[in-house]
Amino acid sequence: MLVLALDLTSREKALEIVEKTRDFVDAVKVNYPIVLSCGIEIVKELSEIKRVIADFKIADIPYTSSLIAEIAFKNGANAVISHGFVGRDVLEEIMKVAENYDGKVYVVTELTNEGAREFMGQFARKIAEIAKEVGCHGLIAPATKPERVREVREVAKNLEILSPGIGAQKGKLEEIAKYVDGIIVGRSIYNADNPKEAARKIKEEFEKAKLTS
Ligand code: NUP
């Protein structure tokens, strides 16, 4: 599964990239840059073309977190991404909202950046365990840290794992492909001279790496 991270701030450019890559992209991930620039309506608009994952990295008290999730699902998102370090009560509250919409909840175990080792890395395993206990659908695990992806896969055998960090952040497909169900790729696709070809190639390489690793 290839998820396109659409971190663009222009609605026209975003729709153009989705149109060009749609044959190879399974879902589109929106984050704050596009929603703060284009408004929440962009979620609805994109959801008419592809499944949308709302990467709001929810990290607030349970009540506020549930409001954020509700807004995302009400506007057509099929899934939301929550931080896991906020704890079980937040994930439980978001799950209640997701169930009303038949939506999915993905939980960040540790971010892809180096600095995340300082705090999040120490709890990534525990976060995966809690996400599983609460019944969340999946995890977001860092392609830049293959050892962590392997670890959370061991903990959460049946959860879907999506992995960002391939390409621009220097994560390598062949190191994580066998542990994950999908990859999240942004800049290597939307900044490419030929985004359609870039998406096709990344998807093909992922599928090949899954078979051979
Ligand atoms: O740990 C994470 N790292 C990460 O890059 C969790 C994320 N959700 N992301 C997101 O994935 C990031 O916010 C961006 O939207 C996308 C990666 O984009 P790129 O590095 O492929 O351009």
C-alpha cells in the first residue's frame, strides 16, 4: 500500500498531484500544512477521489482529542493518526468516535526524526502494546529506524503498520518492507519532475522489496 503524504499548501497543486498519481496511490494523507492553508473542506474534496488519512497527530486531553477526530471523520476522513504517548484514555476516546464512522485509528509509536530517540523511542514498544490493547487499527512506525519497526511488528503482529521516512528522510525500503503493510511518501513524489512515474516506481519497488526481503 502506498500512501501519498500531501504536504502542499496550494489546493490546485494538491489536486493536480493526486490526479497525476491516482493509479498508484492507495490513500492520501493530509497534515496541518494543507488543512491550515486550504481549510478542512480539502478533506472532503480529496475523499471523493481517494481514501483520506487525517494526520493530525492528535495529542490532547481525551475530550479535545475526540473533537478533533470527530471533525476529521465528519469531513470524510477514513482514518486519523493519533500520538500514542498521550496514553490509553485518549486512544479509547478517539476509538469511540472512529467506531461511529467505521473509521480507522493509527497510532504513532516514535517519530522518524533523530530527536525522537530522546523521549519517544524509549516508549515505542509500550505505545504499540497500548494501541493493540485498545483495539486501534494500526501503527505509524519510522522507516528511518528499521530496528524500531521490527520491534513494534513483534509486539503488534496483527496491526496494520504504515511507515513514513522513505526517500527524503533517507529510510530504505529493503530494510522495512517485510515488517510493514504500507509506506507513506511525500516529497519524493510531489517534488519529482514526474510525480506519476515517481509514484509508480516507489510502489513497484515496495512490492518487490516485500517479496524478496
Ligand atoms: O514519524 C513520522 N514521520 C513523518 O514523516 C510520522 C509522520 N506522520 N510523518 C509524516 O509523513 C510527515 O509529517 C509527512 O507528512 C510524511 C513524510 O513525508 P516525506 O518525508 O516523505 O516528504
